[in-house]
Amino acid sequence: MSKTGRPNYRRGSRGSRKAHRHITVRSVRREPPDLRKLSRAVIAMAMREAEAEAEAKAARTGKTPDESLRDESPGESGTEAHHDR
């Protein structure tokens, strides 16, 4: 018991009034996830996000999304790795 006279629910070893519970866990066999379907969904989400970013950039610069994508070449964007030739 605590100082206030109420039992402490965390201490079950001192003769708790509750009945002991027996918990049983049973597994369920599930099929493995369809990785092809998941990968297509992730690619579609990435493409939609890229389109939304292009539209937002085009709205800021006043160009159409197609023009803003054509203006950036891979060498200018900074994402292309530089290799020795």
C-alpha cells in the first residue's frame, strides 16, 4: 500500500486482489509483401513530388513546368558527380 492507503497496482507480489491472467499469443502466417507493387508505389510518389516541386518552381519563376525542367542540365544542377576524364 501507498502512504495514502491505496494499493499500488505496480506491486503484484503482495497478495493482489486481481486474478492472475494467462495470455496466449498465436502467430498468423502472412504472405510476404509484393515488393514490385510497393516499389511502383514509391516511384509514383517520388514522381508526383518532383512534378509538384517543378510546378512550384515554375510558379516562382513565371515559366511553365516543362520549360523549367529543360533549363536545368545535369551538369548545372550540382547533383551530377564530377569524374576525371
